[in-house]
Amino acid sequence: MRTNQPQTIYLSEYQPPAYLVDHVNLRFELFEDGARVHSTLSMRRNPAAMQSGSTLELDGDSLTLESLALNGQSLASDEYRNEGDKLVIPTVPEAFELTVVTWIEPQNNTRLEGLYKSSGMFCTQCEAEGFRCITYYPDRPDVMARFQTRVEADKSAYPVLLSNGNPVEQGDLENGRHFVTWEDPFPKPAYLFALVAGDLVEKRDTFTTCSGRNIDLRIYVEARNARKCDYAMDALKRSMRWDEEVYGREYDLDIFMIVAVDDFNMGAMENKGLNIFNSSCVLASQDTATDAAFQRIEAIVAHEYFHNWSGNRVTCRDWFQLSLKEGFTVFRDSQFSADMGSPTVKRIEDVTLLRTAQFAEDAGPMAHPVRPASYMEISNFYTLTIYEKGAEVVRMIHNLLGAELFRKGSDLYFDRHDGQAVTTDDFVKAMEDASGRDLGQFRLWYEQAGTPVLAVSDHYDEVQGVYRLDIRQSVPDTPGQSGKKPQHIPFAIGLLDSEGQPLPLNMGAEDSNGPAERVLELTETQHSFEFHGLKERPVPSLLRDFSAPVRVHYPWTREQLLFLMSHDPDGFNRWDAGQKLAVDVIQSLVDAPQGTEIEPRLVEAYRLLLNDTELDQALVAKMLLLPSEAYLIELSEQADVPAIHDAREQVLTHLAQALRDDLLACYQRNAGQGDYQLTPGAIARRSLRNTALAWLLHIDDKQGRALAVEQFEQADNMTDRLGALRALVNSGFESDRIRALAEFFERFQDDPQVVELWFSVQASSDRAGQLPQIQALLEHPAFDWKNPNKVRSVVGVFAGQNLAAFHKPGGSGYRFLADQVCRLDDSNPQIAARLVSPLTRWKKFSPQYSSQMKTALERIRDKTELSRDVYEVVHKSLAD
Ligand code: B3K
Ligand code: ZN
């Protein structure tokens, strides 16, 4: 904790480590009142070190040093300096063995970084800088060492003792204690270290790799969760096979373990051979997990597994390179999910997140490049920009090179850098070397923050039969960066005739057989492209499949959008045309007088969709969802949230009233589908019927109410039960809402993941989640400030999803959030800093809101003893 300005770390000041660690020998003595950590480091001077001298500096945080010895000789207190977060030994030899003994208190660790306790078990989280909370160490990713770890604990309380690698020895000790020793043959940075000790059951399976090796797979959970591991195990095996087939990557250890932990700051962690997961990202069963949860589990299991190569075997040189492993791995997991289900739907979901949240981040005070140039607290940089925009950057390379050359590039990258800690530039270089393409200008995607804007206009010359697209690129200023250069942007397009048929894209006057789709490569501020031989003015389909993370401004007419909605062969653009039309209709109502007519063609377009049984139902299900309030806010200049909320509600009400019979028919058509399945078709049917139900209850339809009550009571899966609960909670049927919420809690109160759903359904509802009700949820016996999932499901969901309630005039929502941030900052700064996020974009809102949001930020800023995490976010948000 601190009040002074934290130090800023700069990429430009990177220096190789002065000393390397070849081997680490750890011994953990775990007790109820603390843990003793014995560490022996075999170290030597780094031949590549730039500074001279023989001073050793090790990182440490919240440690009690018990003893220190160099080559077996105890160091006297004047032979080293303990400077709080650094242990300095002024003189060390070229090569030496350092033995450090520290005492730590996992049972009091509420930051959930380093070694801590969750539901009675010991577990770790070391990325990014948690290992220094365990022992003194050069805690930076470019120091890679081989680890041997012996874990000792009481045998009856902690029968399972795990660490990275393979178990090599185990046995009993005095006083009912026992030990297991683990050895990890692969050198790794300390952030990939993991330890678990607990009373856990294991689910076992095996996987035979492409070269015929048998891998022992284990998922460790508390006994009550034993029946909820099957899906994660299946996803793991599919991930392992997929990585072999698509990237040629085989698993390397003999054992792969996953452990489920209830108290966890993020989703999961890719520790070598011992992934640790937030319970909500691994445990699932038909009756307790929604379709969305199953899909998230599949994606996260794959993501963490894929890190074994993209992250662990080849790791980051420093934390500025974080997207090297995260952007690439998100790209890999999105390819995997696309292959497992519907590629169009997966693309729609990814782009929705990107455009709603990452674009907002990139336009706000925390905007930073995919490879940031500086930070105060690295935990604040596990952002949508690093992950999602980073994945889009890799996707663009994939699209520019094509699948085959991209694979050649990834093979070269893994081969060339196996066992090394490298940079994003090394990644791009491997792609260049394998493909022969020059990605020089493309590298700006890593250096420049901000979402590029493409202003597109068109012109049709009837006489010549030539259609011209004029495209102007600009990259907006972001904090610390202005006057940016144009970037290399792949811009995929197609043209349609008035029948909806694709037209050949002939770019020369003599061409006649051009392709139906082209990727235009934009590299200059201004481009013009001409298409010849066109007998009529075509309808353009721009940025197909969202070929680059940019904003496109083109003066769409509603006719064009309606046309693309039903004709574009690009599924993504078909969906996007519908979104654009709905956005246009909603926006036009925001400032319109009461009683303004709602575009009748929107109603007819939705009617067609609701009755379309030919089109891929997964796409139909996505097309029926109106753009979210968050996206509408992101698109507006100065958001008046209650006005946006009202306009969206008005459209929803109008659609539901006009389409009532179609909604009932759609509901019936998609009801009662037999056994629960997780196929894209079955997921689409559940989505369709729950959307129909939600719309019917939005207008308090009596028949809809009866269907919702019946579905709530009889559902054989959580997607349908929760869909019905959500519909009832958001309806005007107050007694049904109260009864359903009570029944749901009664039934699932012992299941933390379902209780989180119960909290979030209320916290996200403008009917059940007004501030007094949110405050009541915080007092509920099932709420727990120490559990990040609970905090997110109430406070995070209220401020991030219940936007009309959060932005209620008067600023009560903002003050509430500020108070919760201050409260959490003392116990868990990482979670506190993340919760600040909705306030950071205060400049985006109309003045009566922004001034109060700013006041709330100042309230946090003025708290005494602010963590480095919250300090950085709040001060950057308030900077001019
Ligand atoms: N690498 C971890 C994230 C660690 C976050 C530390 N604050 C999960 C992942 O991206 O796979
Ligand atoms: Zn990751």
C-alpha cells in the first residue's frame, strides 16, 4: 500500500538480467499459521549482461527473511541489504549457490497473488509478479530455470500435493505429515510456477499424442464437484488433438493437470503442467451451467492448454511483450472454437466484445498499444487491447499470409525460439522470414494505440460502368501519442448486384473474370479503387468478416442495410447490416419527440428473421439480438445513458408488440427438443426460444408469462431455467419474479457458480437491480467480499451491464462504485483496479454525468494509502 506516485517502468529501459538462474530447488513447509519456503538457487553471471559490477538484486514482496547463505555460508546482516521490495547482495561471485529461507502467511493473503488459501486448500498465482511474494528471486520472465519442488504438509488435511512437472518422490514424515517432490525438466520463468495442496478428488483420463506417447490427464476438484469435470476433460482432449493437427504441437510432459479453485482473480492460469482454473471456468453440468458457460469453459481450457507452446515453451522477454503470448493464444483459441462450432457465430461474438469494450478502451484514458511502452502496475495491462486486439493483429497476419504460410511462420517461430524469452518483433520476423512478405509497416499495429478510422465514400459512373471506392485512413490521438502514421490494413470487400448476386471485382478495364471478394491492402492515408464492367450501381459489402479492427464510416442507407441483411453471402456482414440498421433506428429515437414512428421496415426485417427456417439458425439467433446499450454508448459522441436506454426499450417494446404472434410461433417451434445437446443447432434453438420469451415478457404478455413459469419449473438444463428466470425478473410480473428468485436460490444455494448467476441476473436488471437492491445483495449471506466472482457478479455486473441504473441522474451509482473500490483496494488491489473501469471513460458522457463520474474518481484518488494498481488507473483517468 502506498500514497506516493509509483514508479513508471519503460520498455526503452529494458536491460538483460545481470544474473541467470540455472536451477531452483524449493522446499515448502505448509502449516496453518504460515509457510516456510526454502529456496536454493544455482546462479551465474549472464554473459549478455550490459552492466558491470557484481551486485545481485532479487525481488521480494511481503516476505519475512529467515536466513540467507551464499555457497553454504550464512550471510551476516551487513553483507546484504533488505530494501523492502529488493534484496541486494553487493558482491557475489561469477557462479554461486544462494540459499534463502522466507516465512509467508498464505492464510492472510487476500490479494490472491503468490501463495494463498482458497476453501481450505493452498494454491498459487504467480503471473505476473506473484513469485516474489513467495521467496526472493529475479522475478522477470527472461530468467528461465529448471525447478524442483518439494511440498510438505499435514497428510489428512492435504492429501494431494502438486507442483509443476512430474512427481519423482513421495513419502511420510513425522507428526502425520507427508511430502511429494516434483521435477519440471523444462526451464521456465517463475511466473509459471505453481503449487497446490488440498483435499481434492481427481478425475483421470489419458491422451495418446501423435507420436504415440501416453499422457496422464487429471482434473482435481473438491469432492462435491466430482460430477462436473467431464466437459472440461473432453475439451482438453479435443484441444490437444487440435493443436497437433492445426499447429503441429505435441504435448511435452507425461502428465497434465487442471485444478479448480473458488477464489481466483482471473479465469485461469497456464502454469507448466499444472493449470489452475477459476472454478467457474472449469466446472459444468447440464443442470448448473448455461450454454455460454460451456462455451467459455471449452475456450479457456483450450487457451490455457495452447499456452504450453505459445507462452511456456516460447515465453515473453519482458511484460511489454505480453501480447506475444496472449494475442497469439487468443487467436489460436478462437480458431479452435470456430472449428468446434459455428465460425460465423464465433466471429460475431469476438467482434461484439472487441467493438463494444476494446474500442472503448482504445478511445479512453487507459489506451495503450498492443505492445505498451510503459506501465506502473503490470496487472493493469491484462487488457482487451493486449488480448483481443492482439488476437486481431495475429489474425490479420494470418489473412495476409494465408493459412499455409502462416503455419510455416508459426513452425519457424516455435522452432527458432524454443526455450527462449522473446519479443513481438521476433514473432513478426518469423512470419516475414517464412513467407517472404515485408511486414515493416504492419508493425505499427504493435506500436500505435487507437482504433484506425476508415472514411469510405463511393462513386458510380454509369457511362463507363465504373464503380469507385475512396478510402481515407486516420488513426486518432491517444494519451502520449499524436500525429500517427497510416497503418497496413487488410480491407476485405465484395459487391452485389440488385438481385443480391456477387459481382466479379475487375480492377482493370480489360479484366472480366475477377474474384467475388478481394482483400484491398491499405497502406496510405488515401486510396481509390476502381471496379470495371458494372452495368448498375452495386451495393458494397465492406470489411467482410471484420478483416481488420477498425471503424468504418460509410453513409449507409436503410435500403442498403436491409438488402445486405438478407443477401450478403458473408454471414458476418449480414449480421452486421442488421446491427447497423437497429443502431440507426435506435439512435434516431434518442432525441426524437415522443410518438415518433419506428421504422416499419425494421419490424418487417425481424418478422422475416423470426420465420426464417432456411437460414442457419445460429446466425438467426444472433441477428435477433438488438445491439447492447454498451455498444450504443460506444458509438455515441456524448452519451446520455437514460435516453439511450429508453430509446432501445421503446424499439424492443414496439418489436415485441408488433411481432407477438411470430414470437409465440418461434417459441413453440423451438421448444421441447429432446435430450440436451451442445451442438450449434441445439444452442441456437435455445437461444431463439429464450429471446422470444424475453421479448414476450418485456411487454408483460400473459401467454408468455405462463410459458416462462412452465419453462422455469420444468427446464432440464440451466440455459432454459436461467432464460426463464431472467425473463421473469425483467418483467412487470412482480410476484412471479420474487417467487422465481426465491425458488432458484433455494434450489441452488449450495452451488457457488449458480449463486453467481443468481446474483448477476438481479444485478443486471433495471427492474430488480436498482441501487438499494444492489446494496441488499451485498448484505446477502451468500455474498463474500473475499471471493472475486461474487464481487464481479454484483458490483461488476451492476456498473458494467445495468447501465441505466448505474448512470441514474444524481450520481448515486458512481458514489457507490467509488466506495466499493476503496473498500476492496485494501484487500485485493487487482480486483479493485478492474472495478474502476466504468468510471474511467467519464469524458464520453454528457456533462451532467461526466462531472459526477469525475467526482467519484477524485473520491477514490483522495483515499489514503492507494494501491499501485488503483493509483495508476485513477490518475491516468483524471489526467488531461
Ligand atoms: N496468463 C493468465 C493471466 C494472468 C493474469 C495475471 N494478473 C491467464 C491467461 O491469459 O491465460
Ligand atoms: Zn492467456
